[in-house]
Amino acid sequence: MRAEQVDITRNLLHHCYTCDDAGFCLTEEACRQCWLEHGLLGTEIGEANETQTLMQAYYE
């Protein structure tokens, strides 16, 4: 699986699974547009980002 496919799959699972409007995103492009409008592109998942920050601080 390519990195881009992994990102799309991760975003679908984390952002779309619980979204009430997920049924309106019928294409990958529509999903990307929705993520962009909601500021979800380029962000890490909450706990993963926090854990990464703590680990980097620990090893500095």
C-alpha cells in the first residue's frame, strides 16, 4: 500500500466513520475537499501527536 493510500484510509477511519454527513462524500475528491474545509488535512491524530511530542521531549 502506498503512503497516500494509507493516509486516505486513516483519514476515512478517523474522520468519516462518525461523521453524520459521510454519506454525501461519494468520491475520494469529495472526501479530500471535506477534510480541507474542516481543517483535517495535515493533522495528526490526537493521542498519536501528543505521544510523539512527549517522546521527542524525552529523548532531547
